[in-house]
Amino acid sequence: NWTMVNIVEEQVERIRAQVGSKRVICGLSGGVDSAVAAALVQRAVGDQLTCVFVDHGLLRKGEAEQVEKDFVAATGVSLKVVDAQERFLDALAGATDPEDKRKIIGREFIRVFEQAAREVVAEAGESDESVEFLVQGTLYPDIVESGGGTGTANIKSHHNVGGLPDDLQFQLVEPLRELFKDEVRRVGEELGLPAEMVWRQPFPGPGLGIRIIGEVTRERLDILREADAIAREELSRAGLDRDIWQCPVVLLADVRSVGVQGDGRTYGHPVVLRPVTSEDAMTADWARVPYDVLATISNRITNEVREINRVTLDVTSKPPGTIEWE
Ligand code: XMP
């Protein structure tokens, strides 16, 4: 695809011109955007780049492994992994308000990332080079929604725009700043990233933390991770990955309802399926997923995830509902 080849070449040139022979650091979130941004920078300046992956424990099933193995295999990038799962759970204990949760996750992320960045800087310092650039996988819609581009009101506090402390001075490299999601995916393909990674649904930085309505605990994360994996597996099996923008699975952790499973009465939690179609996430419609696919997802979740006894479907467009529930 010519357009994508052009975008890649143009960005590679721009990145080279911007960073010269300095070192660059990039945080990988497990999402498409940071992966493609990192791959572009890797293409442009090779081992001047170090990636940092903060595992906050809020990722979907298999995603941490995908970053640590498949992404590294595809790009040859040098990666530093920080296991911060305990730290995030401790920080989130007791928090239930959506904006509080987002702020806590954003704050902890920055602290952990900052620490890792200092280590990368220190290691580079020993070899007499300096780290001066930070890659961000910011897309055009992120800038608009965070009020950065057009002065639009801030709807939710996205933590992927701005936000590093003053004493860590990096210049930003934002190679996806002018792109929409579908273009980012095509750039990713052009760069040879694995299809499962490039075509993966968008996933918010705060991860499963904002898909548990109520307090985030390890048990709840495990429950949601299983239900989410089943929904993703069945949507893929039905060939719907490219028709559906994303399908958050939301755990209503403080709600219980009575059910009957096997011989017994249950008192479990509901999950909400939130499949949407969209061009750019700024507006969305609920996806008309075939009934038989919904039936399979529902049967499997209630059979395989003991704590869940009810599966519901969100049929709200955006606006008025946002895609995520928090
Ligand atoms: P909403 O819920 O605002 O979501 O309709 C729009 C799109 O943005 C994703 N999203 C986020 N992405 N950090 C991110 O990187 C965030 O804090 C965040 N919050 C929402 C969401 O999944 C959807 O694709």
C-alpha cells in the first residue's frame, strides 16, 4: 500500500531528523498505538531506542506475554519489563470513583515509568550517551478528546497525553499524531508487526481497572480477564474482529443477582458486553452481533466463569454513552 509506505518513510525521516544520535525511550502499554509508535522509532533509529513495559496487572489475558515475546521477536527492540502488579493493586485499594481510579492508575504509571526511565538514563549515561526523547503513541483523536488540539472539553482524564514531571525533561516524539486508528494499523502491518497485535482492539491505558465497576481487586481482575478472553475468542472465531471496533466486557462487581446453575441457587455477578462499531472512537454505534454468537459467548461465560451468572448486552450508541463504562 503506497500511502502507508509513504507515511512510514516520511515518519522515519522525521524521527531521524528529530532525534539525531541521541537515545530514545518508549513506554509500551500492550496496545496497538504504543507498539506501532515504538516499531516506527525502531525502524528509524534502531538500538538508540529502549522500550519500557510496565505490567500494571490490568491487562487482558495473554497481552503481557505478547509484548514480551511476539513484539520483541518482530522488531528486535530492546525491552525493559517492570512487574508493578502489587503496587497498582495496593494503590487502587478502596477506590471506586471512575476519575479517582483513572488518576491513581495514571499517577502510579508515571511514577513507575519515571523510575524505569531513570534507570535507562543511568545505564545510557555509563556509555556516555544521553536519553533525551520520549515516544508517545498519541493519535489524532486522543489530542482532540483531551482538549489538546481544538480546545474541546476534557471528557475523561486520558493519561497518555503529557504528564511527566519537570525534572525528567524529555522531548516528545509523536509519530502517530496525525493518524487515525485504521491508518495506525496499516502502518503496523507495513512494519511487519504480528497480525494479532495490529488488529487487536483498542484498549484503554487504565485497562481492566476501568472495566470493573466498583473496587479493583485481584479476584475481580481474574474473573473479568476470563470473561473477556472468552468474548474475544468467540468474536474472533466468528470472523468479527475487523467489523467490530472493540468490545469491552464490563464487570458489575457490586451488583449481584440470583441465578440457578446446576442444582443450586447462585448469587453471582453480571457482566455487560459492550460491542461497538466506530471509525475513530469519537462516536460509536452498538454492534449488531449475530444472536448465535452472543448466545455462545453467554453460555461459555456462565459455564466457565463460576462467579458470573448473567450476561447482558449494552445497546447504547456514543453519544450518549461513552464506549467504556468509566
Ligand atoms: P470513551 O470511553 O471515552 O473511549 O468513549 C474512547 C476510546 O478511548 C479509549 N480509552 C482510552 N484510551 N487511555 C487510552 O489510551 C485512556 O485512559 C482511555 N479511556 C478510554 C476507549 O477504549 C475507546 O477506544
